[in-house]
Amino acid sequence: MNLSYLDRFSGRLVAPLYSTIPIRSQRTDDIAIEGRNLNFSFPTRHVKAVPILRDCSIRIPSGQFWMLLGPNGCGKSTLLKILAGLLNPTSGTVYVKGPKSFVFQNPDHQVVMPTVEADVAFGLGKLNLTSDEVRSRVSRALHAVGMSDYMQRSVQTLSGGQKQRVAIAGALAEACKVLLLDELTTFLDESDQVGVIKAVRNSLDTSAGVTALWVTHRLEELNYADGAVYMEDGKVVMYGDAERIKSFIEARQSDYIKQINS
Ligand SMILES: Nc1ncnc2c1ncn2[C@@H]1O[C@H](COP(=O)(O)OP(=O)(O)OP(=O)(O)O)[C@@H](O)[C@H]1O
Ligand SMILES: [Mg+2]
């Protein structure tokens, strides 16, 4: 196997953070998500705190769909929770445009109301909107995720991917500017997986200024991304073009398989 192209991705040649960001579909030049020099350790009772994030920096442009990848345990979910404000970093700075929404992996943790329409409208109660405005937001959000025909359906009858799309519609109805999505497709079959990822892509393409950061292990999903970030051992080690990061991970995987077979 020819591994020569791995050299192109050595640390030296990887586009450094805060340099020019390769952008496939430029809509705005401002930044929606930024974490700088983040450090994080989980407090433990018995042993010295183990560092999870180490001087980790990330920057995502507004209006784009970026993906975050890396081996199990490298700190992707921890970083996402810090960006969502669910965890506080030990040091470093965070900027994320608001309102923002964090969507979890398990579809059954996403939906709370009996029907699709009620679930999407759930978060709007606090906004003091007229009932016409609520109906219009719910209808636009369900349209964006391709779930208009399911408005009156009981959420219990939906597939996992349909529940994820309803959760995303809820965030869009609340006019969230940033979607933080942690491995939404892990438990889904292929058709639900494609449905959810297309729903996010379409939401960004039809709602001005919405940004999504999507954690995944599935390399084929990179085909839908405007850019990607690759983490190892608590820090970002590659950043930028999704195709290059896909080739880099594929090369790493084949190298690993070659090693264990030799
Ligand atoms: N509550 C916790 N207390 C102690 N350690 C934790 C806690 N949550 C996560 N960790 C550890 O932090 C490290 C990073 O975990 P994290 O969940 O961020 O990784 P990840 O990249 O999302 O992994 P995966 O791909 O498996 O989802 C792991 O070593 C994990 O065991
Ligand atoms: Mg995780």
C-alpha cells in the first residue's frame, strides 16, 4: 500500500489554526464558534485529575456545516459540551453565537411532548409569541427537516432518525444560530442516517446564518460537510478541508490494519 500521501498530512504541513480556513460555500466571513487554548480535566477523588482537553483550539465559520472526528475517548463530546456551556473549561476561552442547541446521541432523549407539532413548539412557550407566529415557526422548521407530513403524528411512532429531525426542528423553531450535534447517527440505520444528515444540510441551506458542528465516526458523512476538524488525545491536530481529513483518517486506518496483520 502506498502511504506516501500520509507525509502531506504530517503536523508540519497541516493547515494551522487561525490561518486561512478553506471554505467550500462561503456565506459570511464571521465566526460562529471559537474555543481557544482550552484545557479540561474531570475532577476525581482518588487520583490526580486526568487531562482530557490539552490546549485545544477550534474555530468554525458562521453559516457552515463542520464535522468533528477523532478516536474514541479523544475528547470530542467533552469539547462539544464545553462549547454548549454544559461544562466549564479549566482554562481557555469560549465564544459561541446564541441561541445554541445541543442535540444528544439517543433519539429517545430528544422528544418530550406527545405529538410532533407540540414537541417542536415546546421551546417557544418562553418567547411570548402569538399563536400564528408559533404555527408559522413550527411549520417552517418541520419543512426544513423534511417532516411536514408528520406534524400530527405521535412521537412514539417515529423512527430514531425522525425523532432526531424533530429535535433539530425544535432548535430551528427557537431560531437557534448554532447546532451542536453529538453522534446523532450512531444508532440509526442507513436511511435514517441519510435523512438526519440531509435535514441538517437543508436547514443550513434554507435558514440564514445557522451553523452546525457535528461529531461523527462515519467517514461517508464528510461528503456533506463544508469543513472538518480532527482531534487526537485532547487536541485538534487537523483542521480544514473535509476531503483531506477523510483521506488522512482512511490512511491511518489502513496503516493500523496493516500493522496488526503483520
Ligand atoms: N464524567 C467523567 N468522569 C471522568 N472521565 C470522563 C467523564 N466523561 C468522560 N470522561 C473521559 O474523558 C475522555 C474523553 O471522553 P469523551 O466522551 O469526550 O470522548 P469522545 O471523543 O467523545 O469519545 P467517543 O468517540 O467514544 O464518544 C475519555 O477518556 C473518558 O473516559
Ligand atoms: Mg463522544
